[in-house]
Amino acid sequence: MAKIMTSQSHKSQSCCGVGPPFGCHVTTFPRLLLMLFLGLSPETWAQQGTQPHSIKIEGDITLGGLFPVHSRGPAGVPCGEIKREKGIHRMEAMLYALDQINSDPDLLPNITLGARILDTCSRDTYALEQSLTFVQALIQKDNSDVRCSNGEPPIIPKPERVVGVIGASGSSVSIMVANVLRLFAIPQISYASTAPELSDKSRYEFFSRVVPPDSYQAQAMVDIVKAMGWNYVSTLASEGNYGESGVDAFLQISREAGGLCIAQSIKIPREPKPGGFDKIIKRLMETSNARGVIIFANEDDIRRVLEAAKKANLTGHFLFVGSDSWGAKSSPILDQEDVAEGAVTILPKRASIDGFDNYFTSRSLENNRRNIWFAEYWEDDFKCKLTRAGIKYDLGRRKCTGEERIAQESQYEQEGKVQFVIDAVYVMAHALHSMHLDLCPGSMGVCEKMDPVEGSKLLQYIRSVNFNGSAGTGVMFNENGDAPGRYDIFQFQLSNTTNPGYRCIGQWTNYLRLNAEEMQWSGGDSAVPDSVCSFPCELGERKKMVKGVPCCWHCELCDGYQYQLDELNCDMCPFDMRPMSNRTGCRSTPIIKLEWSSPWAIIPVFLAVLGILATSGCIITFIRFNNSPIVRASGRELSYVLLTGIFLIYLITFLMIAEPSAPVCAFRRLLLGLGMCITYSAMLTKTNRIYRIFEQGKKAVTPPPFISPASQLIITFILIGVQLLGVFIWFGVVPPHTIIDYEEQHPPNPEFARGVLKCDMSDLALVLCLSYSIVLMVTCTVYAIKSRGVPETFNEAKPIGFTMYTTCIVWLAFVPIFFGTAQSTEKMFIQTTTLTVSMSLSATVSLGMLYIPKVYVIIFLPEQNVQKRKRSFKAVASAVTTQLSQKEDKQNGESKSSAIVPDRSQ
């Protein structure tokens, strides 16, 4: 037990032991030293006299009591007006509990509990000065050098010993008092202090409480906020330990729980300046989405916040969640009910004690003289004035008769903390009872082991109690001396209810049980209003978080080929897929091919069908008139080869439009270049034969080699074999197969994305496949140009020349169309149509220039289909030489004519 050693060196002014003239008064000096040791001013104590204004109840064991009987006084005055509920009701609850315990034969039998009850005046410093009364008996005083005037030692009355203290009410008061009581190992049990700071046993090891700390309350409030779907709220706290520590606990728990952000955390000053609450409302509106406001404030601050909100025309905007200082009280919302509508408040679970109601309503001036403040309460409760010595009678108020009755001639409602005051007194009683059973077994009354009561041992018994309290709920403590968290959840409702006011909508006992269907908001709406920084994103949108505010975000659409991977990220769909319409996932991209019914296919097929019919007609005609002069003169063998090539050129159109498969792709590779190769190989062989014949005729009369039909076929098949060799090598290196091209039709809008089923033939492969035929075509054109001067009656050079010129024009037009559409979404259709139409046109040109005229003559002009006179190679050569000489003579004659011009200058 801590002790403070003091010495007293002054002499008293009166003698001791015989009466006033001879007595000494020395009991206040140690207290004065202790006050100076604690850094307190003794002026207030001096104003109160040598003994504090208190209630003294005699008993074998004395308990201390601290109650806010009066409110805080104005500047320079310790105490203000009397507090009827928080002061008198609570203090009378302690007296009621003492009466019940002292009359209980099973609890502390033969031991009477007494009390010393002090008024804290709702001020921490004043409460500390008052509480020094509890420790004066523990201060050892050295009075050896103090003598009365007659030389005898002084007679110093032994102060009462307080074994434990019930109180205080406010957390700031309890903290101040606890700092003193711990020095003297005096256990303290509060009935209303809820500051989380008091759970710190390294600083307040002798402090316990029968109410749960604000950390539990803060946890309950966090659970309420989350249950309503809010994630963005502001906090308001009255300056002081209760408000600030409550909000700090709320902030800490919300951070640990996650998913809850604080928009504003505002402190209400102890002495707000004019317009201060208007500024608070203005600050709250800076984050107007945070409609939820968590408020840890005293009643006056709550009322002024509601007034400021109403003044700003914000009725119904803010959604308040109030702590137990608001609870189910009517005073904070008086005349502000419309602003407070929908407010959710929390209050430690409590019950009205019927026995106390009967006790208190039976109190009168006659039977309650032990309460020195009861007369003042009587005057305030009944609005009358008692005649008291030394106090001037107020003519403006009626005189009290003393016959008034509480709850009959005045309003009465049991204060909410009465239950906890009674439980706190019973905790002390049960702890002392258990201590007495252990230390004084079989002893009647207080034994030597409990005289004095050791505070540290009593604290152990206090922490071990476990009994059903006045409301039937268990009373116990955890390792920090805190009571279990049990709360009732209320909501202030006005609309659609028969009894406007607070309605219990749930409970919290380590977890929340909330009846959401019983909740009502402004205007009677049952839907929970929003208090969120950002509303949920739509499907297919990701959250782009605001830096430093995890509950705030902007919604961004997953665009293009992205889908919503999770709430924070978009991701690209696989190459063969596209996003769903709501962008919550990916779906397969539709596969398309060139359909027979497509306009892109109808035109090429129509041309190919006409070409096949025409080619077939020519072949049939040639076969039918195989031995006719025209057929023989055209070179039957090469004509059949050439017509076969033209037929294959028309046939490739159907393979290009057919649904791709491995066999189709193989035939495309084979026939795409083969038809043109056969056609232009035969033409090249013909033009080369004609060119060599007439070139040889200029030099000699002997024919050139390899001009027979068999030689011509061999040359043609050799040229065709080169194409076939290249195709079969291609087959061996890259076997034909199909692919699905997802890049070809991949527009910005994924709704139009398609996979194109096609053969594995790139544009480069297609060009290489046709390149040999193009070389043959160009070579044939060169020979056609060189053979343009041969006699018309001897060969087909001129028709072949016109054919090649036209074919070159067709393919020159093909190139820009084919490669210019490489980036088009209709690339496959355009290129397929362009290729097939170009090939059909080139085949049609060859057919029309070389064979349609012959067929026309055979069928419609049979008289011209007659045998011409055969000429030998020598005759042909002579004819060519003659024709060339005539051309030279003609040219020379024109030159001479131009040279003989009369001289007109003479």
C-alpha cells in the first residue's frame, strides 16, 4: 500500500483534549500537501471548508461514492444546477443498494456497509479534490513535534477508511480519480465511464466497470454501419476523453475490419465559437455522399448539431448513428425530431428496476434526510421553494408544502444507469463477502485479517465475481476489468408508427442482431439510404480506385476485347474469343466462311458456270469436228490441252467457295495454279513455235526443230510438270489443312468479330502459287509481240497477242484490288471474289479470242471450214521473205516521195 509521509512543523493555535479553547486542528494539512503533490490548487477546497459537502452513512466497512449531483458551474464557480436524473437518481441508487445489501441475511451477514458519497459537479479537477477524502486515512502523519499550548500532544480524530469507490460517471472524471486511487491501492468500480483508455491496466490497474467500454460500443457501431451497407461515413466527437476516445476506437476498428472509409473526422470544441456548428455542417457537406455521421458527443453538442443541420435546410440528409450518450434520450432531440428521424442509437442493455421505482417514488423530505441534496432536488422537481435558514425566499416561486409526491405531481422516469449503479455496489458486496469467507471463516463481523481491508486483495475478489445482477443479467469482468458488451439498438422513428419515438430494432452481444424490417427512415421509407463514396459499378466496369481512399473509385468500362476479370481489373479475352455482351466473361467468336448464297459467291459462280458451259461446248464441238480443217489448223493436240486448262480455271471457282477442308485445300493448291499453267504453257508453246518458224524462215529454208505436234505436247507437259513439281514439294513441306483466322475480321467493336474458316494459304503463298503461271503469261505475251508481224493467213499469232494483252490488263487490275483490301473486314470475301472473277475473265478472254470464233465458223459458217492449199516450209519461208521485202520497198517509196519536193523559194 502506497503511503505518503508528511511532517507537520507548525503549532496549532488552540489546546487539545478539553474543548475548543484548548483543541488543535491539524487534519487538513496532509491533504493540502497531497494536493500540492498532485499539482492542484487548494483554493476550491478552502472555499468548501474543512470537510467536503458529502453524505456519510455509518457502517463496519465504508464505500466511497462519486456522483455528478450538480452540473459544471460557470467560470470561477465549481458547481452549477442540480442534475435530477444523472445525479440524484444514480446517487439514490447507491443508497438503495446499500439498504438492500444490509438487509440481506445471506450477503455479508453481521457486517454493515457504510458510505461516504461526494459530488463531482461534473468537473474532473473538482472531483479529484473531493476524492482526497477517500485517501486521508491512508496518509501516515508525523505529529511528534506538534504540541498543544499546554504542552500535551494533540488528539487527532481518526479518519474513516474507504475500502473501495463507486464511480465516477464521466470518463474524464474517472481517469483523474483513478490516478489518485491507484497510489493508495483503492479499487474503483464505475457505473458509466466507457472510455477505452480505462482498459489499460498498466495505468489504471485498480479500475473496473460494470458497463462495457466504448471499444465494444465502437465495434457495435461498425457492425451497424456495415449491416446497412454503408462504406463512407463521417465522425463527430465532443472534445474530451469520452468523445475523442470513442471516435478513435471506431476509427481503429473500422481500419482493422476494412471496407469502411472516414470522409471527415471532426472535433467539437469544449467552448464552440458563435457559428461553430454551422461550420461543422458545412464541412460535413464537403463530402455530401457521406450521409452517415457517427457521433460521440454530449447531449448539448448533439442538440446543437441537429439545430445547425435544420438551419442549413438539410433535414433528412444526414443519417446519424449515436453513441450511448444519445441513447434513447429525448433531451438531445427536443424540437429537432424531424432532423433526428431515422437516427440509430446505441445503449448498454439495461432494464428498469421496479424495486428502485418503488423506493424512489416513496422518498420525501421527511424520510430522506440522509440525502443532503434531496431538498434541492425537491425544489427543482416540483418547481417550488423551501424555507431554509439563511436563504432568502424567492417570491416568484410557490412555497413547497412537503406533501408533494414524486411521479404523481411531477414527471418521473428511471435514469438509464440506475441498474449499473446497483450492480457496482453489489460487486463490492460480493467481493467483500467472498473475501470474508476466505479470510474470516466462521467469524461474525469483520475479523483482524480484514481490518484494514487490503486493496490489492480486494481487487482480486472483485475481478472474480460472477452473479446475476439487478436486471437478471450476468455481472462479470474480463482481464481488463471491463464488463461484457451488451447493447440495445434503437432507432428514432416518426412516420408510419402509432407511437413516435425510439424503437428497439436489435441487440449486440459480441455480434449484431438487427431487425432491418423494423427500420424506417425519413418519410417512412423502409429502404436503407445510401452512404457510400462511390456506387457499385455496372457489369463490365472495373473500379479505378481513388488514391488514399479505398472506398472511392471511378467506374471504367472494359472496352474493346476486354472483359471484367474482377472488380478491379479488366483482361483481354483469348484470341479466339470475344467478350460477352455484359463483359463479365468471354464467349467463342462465331466461325464464318463464304456461303454459296452470299452475293460475293453468286457472281463468280455465275461466271464460272457460263464459262464451263462455253468451254464444254467448245470441247464438244472440237471433238465432233475433230478432223475438220479449222480444228486441224488450230493444232488439235494443244487446243485440247489449252481448253482443259480453261476448264480448270473455271472449275477453281467452286473450290475457292466450297467449305474449307483438308481435301478442298489440297485441290485448291493443286488446281489454282495448274489451270492457268496448262493454259499459258500451251499458248507459250504455240507462240514460241510460230516465232521460231518465221525467224528460221528469214535465215534458211530448213524448218526449226521441235515443231511437230508430239514435240509441242512434250514441251507443254514439261512446262506443266514444273508447276506440279512445285505443288507436290509444297504438299510435302506443309501438308494442306484448314485454319481459323481471328485477325481478319477483328474490328474495334467485338460484336462484329468473326473467325474466318480458311485454307492455310496466305497471300504470299497464293502469289507464289500463281507466280509461275504469271511468268508463262508474260513470256507468252513477249512472243506474241515478237510474232505480230507474221502473215495473218498463216497463224494464230494475232489472236494470241490480243488474248495476252487483255489478260495482262485483267491481272494488272487484279493486283491493287486484291492487295488493297488486305486490311478490310471483308478481306476474305473481296479477295476470293476478285481472284475467281479475274481468273474467269482471263479464261473467258482466252476462250473468246481463240476458240469461240472457230466454233462459230464450224457451226454457223461451215462453207468456210474448207481445206486450204498445203504449203511447204520453203513456200512459207519464201512468202515471209516476200512480204518483208514488200514492206521495205513500201517504206523506201514513201521516203523517196517525201524527198522529191519542188523548190518553192524561186
